[in-house]
Amino acid sequence: MSNRLTASDQTLERILTIFFLLVFGVVSFLSSFLYDSIFLVFIGLGLIIWGTSLIFMSSTKLIKADLVIPQLSNSMLTLNNLLKNLKVKSKSYFLPPTITGENPVQKIFGENSRPYDISLIPSGLDLASSFERKSKVDFLAADLDYLKEFLPIIFTDELGLATDFEMSRENEMVHVKIRDFILQGLCENVHKVDDQICRRTPCPVCSAIACALTKVTHKAISIEKTRLSGDTLEVRFKISEPKSK
């Protein structure tokens, strides 16, 4: 008997993964109120956001953006409101893995009554892994020049996320320009509420780019600024020394 999974098996596996991520995320989030635990809040929201981001990708095709955008908008706004209510104003940092096989980590550092750091599963982790699988190159062993050549291909030709993708670097800043972005409506929704949301809780696509950047640079990556202009989204990522995990 063959050990290879059929397409239907892979689809079922993905559906079950999404189901359990969302169920455990909701259970963890609701349990946080029972046990008064901030850690359960972020675990729950992290699982919910990751599960929602998996809906965005399928093994063979992208799900229509207009079906995904409302769910992503709600997840991003909910998490952002929670962070604001907790008086967390810091931006997120994407930290690189130290060894092959590990994943990037999204952290928010702060100093209210005492220093703390909040760990989140990057919402774009699965999408970033898809980038790597299609490139057949471990981004830890690649460099920024490789990423600058590869991402335009993956965005425009492979996945159809945009009609044009540009990446350039100036000192510690990486400037990304995306035209006809498939999640343009999501960007418009969250920017109307708070144009700083993307610095704390970015969408799966910007999160995936940050995950890729932190792996190739081996440095911490943060989103410094996002700007919408017509059909173009511009994102500025900052490269800095990794903060402690």
C-alpha cells in the first residue's frame, strides 16, 4: 500500500488542522476569562489567527479573497483591541530561528509595571513555509539578494498575490512595494480603524514577508510603516539586532 497521501487526503488533513486550531483557540480564549490568564488569551488568539490564515492558503489554489478578508479583519482588529486595552503599544518583532527546522517567532516586548514579552505564532508562518517549499531553498541558508529575486516570482507568477512586487534595501530598511494586492481590501479596512495595526498584528502576507526576512538576515524584523496609495501598498521593514527570546 502506498504511503503517499492523495489530494483528498491532503485536503482532509488541512481541514482537520484548521478545525482543531480554531476549536482549541476558541477554548483557550474563553478559558482565559475563567482562569483570569493573559497567557491563555494570547495562546487562544494566536491559534485563531493561525487557523484563519491557513484558510487563506490551500494546497492547490487560493481561496477567494472576499471570503477571507472579513475573517482576517476581525481577527486583526480583535487582537489589536486586546493589546490596546492592555496598554501594549509596542510593535511586533519577528525573531529568526537559531537552527534548521525551527520557525520564526513573533514577539511583543513591553515594560508596564514590569518587563514582559508576549509570544505569538506569526499569522503568515504557513504562507512563509509555502514560499520556502516552492523555492526548495532553506531561507536560513539564503540571503536578501536571493529573496529580492525570488519573492516577485512567487507573488506574481506562482501564487497570484499581486501583479507586481518590488523589494529594495537602504541601510537597515527594506522597502516593499506591492501592486494590485489580493488583500487590498483588508489593508483598507484596518487602516481606517488604526494605521498602526500592521506594526503590531500584521496580516498573513506581511507577516510571511517578515518571517522570510528574519530568516535570510538572521536579524530581528519589525514593520515600521505601511502606506496605501491607489492600487499600491508600501511596507517598510526594519532590520535590527535580535532581541532575546
